[in-house]
Amino acid sequence: MPDRREFIEVSIKSLTGLLLPFPTQLNSNFNTMTKRKVYDVIIVGGSYSGLSSAMALGRALMRVLVIDTGLPCNRTTPHSHNFLTQDGNTPQNISKIGREQLNSYPTVEFMNDKAIKATKTVHGFEIELESGEKILGVKLVFATGIRDILPEIDGFKACWGKSVLHCPFCHGYEVKGQNTGILANGQAAFELAMLISNWTEKLTVYTNGQSTISSEHKKRLSARSIDIVETPISKLEHQEGYIKSIELEGGESIPIEVIYSKVPFEQHCTIPSELGCSINADGYIQIDESHETNIPGVYACGDNVTRMRTVSNAVSMGTATGISISKKIISERF
Ligand SMILES: Cc1cc2nc3c(=O)[nH]c(=O)nc-3n(C[C@H](O)[C@H](O)[C@H](O)COP(=O)(O)OP(=O)(O)OC[C@H]3O[C@@H](n4cnc5c(N)ncnc54)[C@H](O)[C@@H]3O)c2cc1C
């Protein structure tokens, strides 16, 4: 039995096209066999990239469902930077403004839930949610981001995004000139130290175990008075996420104000790879210039496809994906 809204929409549909507000969606509103609602596009992930994709699709009169678990990767950082018009705003506020602006598009709906499975169907895809609900969509967008894998160092997680940072372009300006540690090893440690030397001269590299930095790189670091500390770290002493000192095994405590660290990551959502989407050697979902993966009808945007990890880039990619899918659907229905 359809619910009241579905019943009204089915009735309207049967009235041979009278008073139909969104003509482009009518083919996809309902699966006529099962009477189940079919979205033009289901977006999994409702942070910056997903919301921006939803805006482009909503403005193209596409019927969209955004499914989100509300766990963006930057949620621990107090302020987001380097996004014109939003510099210094909180990550939560930026999303809130996006959600509010999307409320003016009646074709865009939201669901707080977790997508756990996707299956190919005759007309598109079925997404299964943690709540048990199953939703149909013609196209899928994964704007699911990545999940940082934080090292098991006492205090690291509490400081992540506040005083243990991933990117100087996002947060370097606020901590310029401060007493800074680079927590990395090998080539990555050298490259990160070289980069961060733009923002501060007070630099020390912590390899947290035996150094694998090449002798050539050691010489270059030493020439800039950048010391390398190999003693394993036992703890980051901090106050509400703001680091005060690094405690080494053996008990030595070194005062410090900020750490940069390159941590490994994994895809936040495994559904794209379960569907057969190719993942490249760096761990990102592979897409073409229209943001489509190798599985027709499945698209991806944001952090899950690129190492250019910024809010502005996630927004830009979301817009491009929404426009690309809209054009595809419009041409398929013409
Ligand atoms: C600590 C930190 C600080 C940062 N600071 C800045 C900064 O100052 N400036 C800047 O420009 N960039 C910053 N970034 C980078 C920026 O946060 C990312 O580039 C941006 O969040 C990427 O947006 P996204 O939409 O691709 O992914 P995310 O923002 O990570 O969002 C992914 C969304 O998908 C949802 N999701 C995942 N799987 C599922 C599923 N199965 N079902 C439903 N929902 C799902 C998640 O809950 C989440 O809401 C920072 C990153 C980090 C880690």
C-alpha cells in the first residue's frame, strides 16, 4: 500500500499529465511494477561534496535523495580555512548553511542513515540502509570521503585537527612560527619538513622509531638545523586537544606547540569497491572526466577520488558531478 504522499503522486500521474510540477522526473518517480518510489539520483554522503552535487541536481529538477551518517573527516577541527566566503567558519556551520540552502529545492530529500549495500537492478540501483530500508535510484553518487587511520599514540586522536594537523594550506597560517614537530619517516618526513619550513623555522622531525630518511635528505635537513628524533613516542601531553609536549619512551618530555603528520587512509565507504568500481594504486576511486566510475551509472566526487583535499575542491567536484549526471539523464530521456 503506498503511503499518502505516494498515493497522491500516483493519482496525479494517472491524470494524463495535468498539473505536473517536475515533468523531467515523471519517468523515474515510481517503478510501475512495484509501485516503489525511484529517485533520479541517490547521493551517499551528505557533506560538502554530496551537498554541492545535490544542489546542482536539485536545480536541474532531478529528484534526489541524500543519505548521510554525519561523520565528515574534518569534524574535529574547530575552524576550516582557505575556502573563499567561509574562511574561519566551523565545519559544522558550512554544512548547515548548505543544508539550509538545499531546503528550498523540493526535489531534494535527506535521510540520516548509513548505506550498507548497493545492488544493480533493471532500472538502476537499489541501496540498502542500516535501518533496513531499501531505496531505488537511477544513478548513484558516492561522496563518501576517506577515513584517516590514526596511529595508536596516546593523545594523538584527541589532538587530531586541533594541534596535530594534516595540511599547512588549511591550518599553517594560524600556527606559523610555532615550535613544530613533523611526525613521519623516510621520504615523507623529508618532504613534509621541507613544505612546513615555509611556515616555521622551529622544526624537529620525529620518526617514532628507527629513521629511514636517506643520508642525502638527512644532510639537507641538518643544513636547515632540523633535528631528527628517533626515540619512540609514548604520549602526546595535551590540554583539550592542544598539545603541550611530546613524551618519549624513557620519560624525556619535549615542549611543542603543533605537529604535522601524514597518516594513511582508507575509503570511508566500501560499497563502491563492492560494486566493482576500480580503485587506483593510491587508494582513490577511479573516475573519468564526467566523474563516472567504470561502473555505468555510478559516480564519485570529493576526497574519495583525489588527493587535493580541501572543502572548496570537494564542493567544486560535487557541482561538476551534479551537472554531468543531469546532462546524462536529460539526454537519456530526450
Ligand atoms: C582534520 C581535518 C581538517 C581539515 N581542515 C580543512 C580546512 O581547514 N580547509 C579545507 O579546505 N579542508 C580541510 N580539510 C579537508 C576537508 O575536510 C575535506 O577535503 C572535505 O571534508 C571533503 O569533503 P567530502 O564531502 O568529500 O567528504 P567528507 O567531508 O569526509 O564527508 C563524507 C560524508 O559521507 C558520509 N558517509 C560515508 N560513508 C557513508 C555511508 N556508507 N552511508 C552514508 N553516509 C556515509 C560521512 O558521514 C560524511 O558525512 C580537513 C580535513 C581534516 C581531516
